[in-house]
Amino acid sequence: MTDLRILLATPEAGYEQRVRQAFRGMLNGDLRRWDGHLGAVTPDAVLGQLGDVQPDVVAIGPGLELDSALELAKRLEQDRPEISVLLITETTPTLWEQALRAGVRDVLAPDAVDADVRSAFDRALAVAEGRRRMLAPPPMEARGRIITVLSPKGGSGKTTLSTNLAVGLAMAQPGRVVIVDLDLQFGDVSSALRVTPESSIVDAVRTPGPLDVMTLKTLLTPHASSLWALCGPESPAEGEAVSAEQAKDVVEALAGEFDYVIVDTCAGITEHTLSVLEVSSDLVLMCAMDVLSVRSLRKEVDALEQLGMTQQKRHFVINRADSKVGLDIKDVEATVGLPVDVAVSSSRAVPLSMNQGSPVVESDPRSAVARQFTNLVNQFTDQPQRAGLSLLRRGGR
Ligand SMILES: Nc1ncnc2c1ncn2[C@@H]1O[C@H](COP(=O)(O)OP(=O)(O)O)[C@@H](O)[C@H]1O
Ligand SMILES: [Mg+2]
């Protein structure tokens, strides 16, 4: 890695050596010193020198006038807020206030011992990482679609649909799809895919500090269809370790790495589901073909409206649509207030395929039910994402 991580703005060549020594070769990236041609470290000169280079930390001093050091800190804070600024100078009683006002992150004495140098730089690097994440979300094109599957009732076929959708998409784009089991109490994505996870979403939030995508990827379980799964916890109690905010962070981090993130949820609207919905591009609403399910879904749609969850592109799937219960699709559409995108029929092939761990789109692709699921898959591979969403994402961050 040759990314510039630390820029030392100081005329003192010896200081570079001190910092290198404090890191003992453990700095992941580059460190450079810039002396501004014998002491002339002015804000314009430093900003000009930085150009397109993106150091995480700029350390100002030692060997600079305090006023010009603070002036430089102020300009960096204004023009390059993603950079975290350290001031290397002797501390005086009034310095801290001045430094904080200038946007300095930390003040370090020029003669600090190695351990203090190292920890001050480490803290500044961590802050920069957080700031960069906040200030510069990856562009929309670089983010995958987050598709959350929702239904007011248990047993309506959410897991069946999520796993079929995920496997169907993975067949079209191998390795680019991940399914997340957000049913933190009784999630059964791993059973439906018949995989034995070694890690779960709980492990993703156990590690302290900011979420690290590389670690997150090691917690995924592969399925034979080239799909990845972030499985649910082993017990409902374990699931309590995951907060709604963490669930959202996990899903967002995965969207930075995968083209599609499918989120299977538990029944109803929970805090976790709402949190993940905030960052979802698509919402698949589903219900079974009976009056109670349909009415509940209508209430759920109303509740989502009231909560302002209207920006996601909606897809409406009715499951067991061929049930002879005196309802027809038109009644359902009128009650729910949404057109039905896909009607999935009842089929013995569904539970059979679940027992095999190979959703019907894969195990029995010619069956009517598999073709219906595939129609839903095609809605995602064919349609471009709705433009309005980028506004939601940007506004929501
Ligand atoms: N279209 C269908 N035909 C037959 N069985 C189905 C169908 N959809 C779902 N099922 C069965 O219904 C049960 C509940 O489905 P599941 O996907 O686990 O619901 P949820 O996740 O909403 O609780 C499962 O045993 C599943 O195999
Ligand atoms: Mg389920």
C-alpha cells in the first residue's frame, strides 16, 4: 500500500524519524514530510502541495510559529474537513482552546514518548477514517441495491421469497449477491439454504470499533449457488446483541461490496427493519391470499407511509395466489392499494426444495412456481434503479 496516510508539515527532518520510530514499521500506508522550503509552511502552500493527495492526518509542527500553525489548521478544517489535524507543539494553558477552535484534533508535545506519539497518531487516523466515511459516501453507482422483504405476518413466505430471489440473482450474477437474515429471533435462512454457518450477524457487531468490511466478509457463509449469506444468530437471546443501528451499518457495508443485498426480516415492522429500510432501495411487500393477511398488509403500508418510508421502490408479491378462498387479485390490489407485481402459486415443490437447501429457482427451475419467482428476479435485473433514491441515500446520511 502506498496511500499517503500521514503528512508531516514541519521543517524539522528529525521529527519524521521520530514518528517512523513510534510506528516501528507498522503504519499501513505512507508517511511523508513536507518542509515548505525551509520553514515557509503557509496554508496556501500546504493546500497546494496536497492537491489531489488524500492524507488521513496532517501533523503540523514542530518548528513552526504557533500562529501560522493554527492558521494552517483552520484552513485545513475549512477546505479539507476529511483530514484530521494534529498539532505538534509545547502545550500552554491557553493553547488547547485556541487549538480546538482551529479544528485541531489533538495536541502532542514534540518530545512525547513513542507510545504517546503512536496513540495520538492512531487516534487521529481512526477519526479520519470515520470522517471520510461520513463525508464521502461511495457514489451511488458503486453501491449495491438493498432489497428488504417485508410482510406483517409470519409464515407468509418471506424466507421462501428472499432465498429464491437471492439464489435467482446469484445465478445471474455469481458472487455478487448476499442475503442477510434479519429475523434475529427465529431466522431460518441458513436452514432454507441448508448451510451450516460458522459465524452470524452477531459476530459482525462483536468487534469493537468501526465496522470493517474485510472482517465482515469473513463472516459470510457460501451457498452452492454462488450466493453469500450473513446468517442469523443461533438463539433469540444472542440476537439481542445486535442494535437497529448496527443492523443498518452491516447492510450498508455489504452494499458497498455486493451488487445486491437481500434482507429477510421477521414479521411486522420492528425497529431493526425500519432502520434497514432507511437505506433500502427496494421494498418487497408480500402477503398470502386471505382476507386477514391482505388487511394486515394494508395496515402495514399505511404505517410505512406515516413513518415517511415512501422512497423505496415497491414490489408487491402475493403468495399462494391460487388458493381458492373467494378472493381475486383485483380485490387484493384494491385493498392494499398497490398493483400485484408477481403472484406466486402454492406448490409442494416449495417446502420440498427448502428441505433440500436448494430453492426452487435452482432445484426445479421449470416449475410454475420457480418461473414466478424468476419473474421477480427479472424485475431487479432488468429495471434500472429509481433515480429519486440517490436523493434519499444522500439525504439520509
Ligand atoms: N408458494 C408456496 N407454496 C407452498 N408452500 C409455501 C409457499 N410459500 C411458502 N411456503 C411454505 O410456508 C412455510 C412458511 O414460509 P416461510 O418462507 O418460512 O415464511 P416466513 O418467512 O414469512 O415466516 C414454509 O414451510 C414454506 O415452505
Ligand atoms: Mg422467515
